[in-house]
Amino acid sequence: MNEEAQQPASAPAWVGAYLERIGAARPARADAAALRELQLRHLTAVPFENLSIHLAEDIVLEEEKLVGKIVTDRRGGFCYELNGAFSALLRELGFRVTLLQARTFGDGGRLGIPYDHVALRVETDDATGPWLADVGFGDHALHPLELDTRTEQDDPCGGFRFREAPQGDLDLLRDGSRQFRLDPRPRVLADFRAGSWYHRTSPDSHFTRSPICSRRTGDGRVTLRGRTLITTVQGERHETELGGDAEVLAAYRDHFGLVLTRLPAVRPGPAV
């Protein structure tokens, strides 16, 4: 395949840079195999992280800003940022993408706020799908899931199944445990601004309580929660308490490719 076929003149310059960021070649066709490869590459290259909340950085839900954060700044993000940017990439590569809102299940099976999570409905050029693609839910399915299938779908991260829920929604289960409730109606990125604001400001949001940075690896996962480095290799979990600020900054750089000049700090909550 020649260079022109790999990167059409009509494609924005950032598309090639995004593919380089995740270590992926431009797919010849927007099919299910390409979607699966792109999702896996994204999950292993771009960390799930909430550091902007604890670095007092603004989070703007606009595609150009989100792509710039991942590609130019070489950062990660949480669901609105990661899936917002990934959706822009997929569209430029020829996939048909719809944003969907979901509510996550918390302690005791309690549902979170509306627009708690954004996921992607993706249609491909082959006779498969539609697919649920998601690079913004942390430890989750490695591969896209078939939205119209109600039997269990095997994934390296477990068995996933969609189950009918009230009002036409779908519950996604992982190994029998409910993950989130998906609303199949199409949304746009601006619809998620209130959810994003809640998660970066509310003391009830788990994102405001501690910095978190996590990335899938070839044989497990690596996570930095505050000063605790957690590595999981083939199901075996190890925790290491890091010491000074320099050691923590080095962990962000070495494990996640994040070059920070200062450590994220949890802001004090409101006086009671």
C-alpha cells in the first residue's frame, strides 16, 4: 500500500499523529477487525487518568481539545475525554459512530447520575455489529462487544452480556455483575458537560477523592493511585508504596508516558 492510500490528502494531519500515538497502522477498511485492533491499541497506549482534576486543569468537551490532549500533550483522560477523542478518530477512519450515555452501577447496585459515562455505538463496513466500543471505562472489555447479542460474549477480561432493562435500556454485565445501564438513544458531546462537571467537582464523585492513572499492559494492568503503584501480571497483584515526589513523577513517566512538572494534589473539600 502506498503512502497516499495510507493517509489520504483529505484526512486531517492529526489522524496520522493519533495513529502513531497508539501504535496503530491506518486500516485499509473500516471493518470489525480494524475496530478491534484500534480499541486494543488505544487501551494499551493511552492511560485512563483523572489528573486534570487534581492539577486544576480545565476539561473542555470539544473534539479538537480532546484530540489535542491525547495526541499533542500525550496525556490520557477519563471517559468523556477518551471516548470523545476516540470517536473523532473512528469517524475520520470511516466508521459510523454514535455517542451513548450510560449510568454506572455503584455500591449496592445503586445507579449513578445520568450522563455518568459515555460509550460508543460503532457501525462497520462489514456485515457485523453494531458494536459497543469503549476505551474510557478503566478495567473493562479489551474488545468491542456486539450490541444486538444477548448471549455471553467471551473477552480476555471476562464474560460480558447485555440484558434488557426498563424503558428500552440495556444493562451490561461482566461475569454476572452489572457494570452500567446503557441508553441507546443518540447523544452529542455537549450533552455530557453536566456529567463531566459533576465528576470533576462533586465530593460525591470518586474522581475528586484521589488521583488515578491506569493502563492496560500486554499481560495485565498497571495503576498509580496516589502514591501506590499497583501492578497486575497474569492475575497476580502487587502493590508498592512510592516515596518522594521524584519517585512518583518517575512512575508517571516510566509506566504511562506522562511527563509532569508537579504532582496532582487532592483539593480540600468544603467545610462541614
